[in-house]
Amino acid sequence: MKSLFQKKYNSDNFFLLAGPCAIESRDLAMQIAEKIVTITDRLGIPYVFKGSYRKANRTKVDSFTGIGDELALSILKEVGEQFQVPTVTDIHETHEAALAAEFVDVLQIPAFLCRQTELLAAAAKTGRAVNIKKGQFMSGASMGFAVEKVKMENPEANVMLTERGNSFGYSDLVVDYRNIVDMKAFQADVVMDCTHSLQRPNQTSGVTGGNPQLIGTIAKAAIAVGADGLFIETHPDPANAKSDGANMLHLDKLEKLLEDLVRIREVVV
């Protein structure tokens, strides 16, 4: 069965959710979107621009949280209109669902919030597609209940489930690819988050670390086991990104990786 974005773009390829961790400025969002659209158009990859309009889950009280809700959401809307691509952003509380739905096409539920019934219901009520990130404390098989909560509110809802690793000790994550297989059983599009699954959380510095050198490994394995889509945060200068720079892919490395992934997809399919 084709995924939501495969149908939209009449494509048999995997789809890609990619962009900066957070909306830092209009110019940066446009720069990243233009680069990725050029690549994905050439490779025939259905593309969704990703950017968090607000970062609510931060380690330290003085961590960057955003440039302002209305400004960031308006930038997301402008990116979607200018490049004619769908857009996705996170929501964290029930009242954000209706607000964000006015600007983006997909509402994303952060991993730590994947069990929040009222938040899932609020997202479903908007009629937008809902991408639920699997909690670091959840199995793939248990995510069927999250899908059920969305479908109970809106039986026609388009639901995606995103694997992003499981907690391994206090400061590491590990990816169990059985979760992708298990989640595909729920008739939802299954996505592999290739960047957050490589985080090193709970560092004593208060800044989350990461292993971005393994992004390609995570992505290739995900395509090989049948993921419908990939989630990759990318930035032209990760070292100076305002959020999650330690596990983002440098924008200049994206094209070669996607070329490799398309070839793997062709072999697997």
C-alpha cells in the first residue's frame, strides 16, 4: 500500500521529512528548503519540509525555544506556498493543535508526549495528518494504542509513526529495527528518525550530544527493512544551530546520502 505522500506525488520512492530542528529565521528556512527541494525533485523523492516553530522540551531553562510562535508559523506557511511542498511542525499542548493546523499540513507529536490522549485527540480533530513519534520508553507494538486514539477521534485521519530509538542507560539510545516491522502492522506510514535516534541525551553539560556520523547507517538500515519514510534534521552549519546541532546532518552531505538511499530502495523493492 502506498503511503500518504507516495500517493500525493504518485511516487514509489520513500518520502522525506527534513529541515532544521527549529525555525531560526526566514532566510535560513528558505535556504534549506530550496536546497532540499532541488535534490528531492531530481531524485523523485516526495518531500515534506520540517521545522519546529517552538521548542518546548529543552534541557536547560535558558535553552533556545524559538523566534516567536506567529513568526515561525508564518515562515513555515511561506515555505510551503513558495516551494509547493507539505510542511510539518511539533505541537506540545492541546491548544496548539488548532493554531498550528492553520499553517502546516502535518502535526507532529513529540516522543515524550506520544501517550497524551487529549493531545492526540486535539491533533486528530484538526483533520491534518498526524505524525506520532514513538516514545523512547515504548515498544513498536505498543504504538497501536496511539493510532487507536487518533482514529477514535477521526477515523479518516492519516497517521504516521516515527521510530526514534529507545533509551539505553541514562545517556544513550539504541535502535531496534523490529519496531519498524511491528508498527507497519497498524496500517500507518512508518518513518525512521535518523537524527534524533542518534542523540546522547542527559549530558551533564545540559546540552544534548549526538553521533551524526552514523546517520547514513541508520537511514540505510531503515530503508532495507521497509521504512516508508525518513526524518532527517539538516543544517548548513550544525555547529552553530540553535537546537540539536550535535546530531544534525550537514546540509552539504544530504544529496549523496539520498542518492545512495534511492539505490538501496530500488534493490529492496
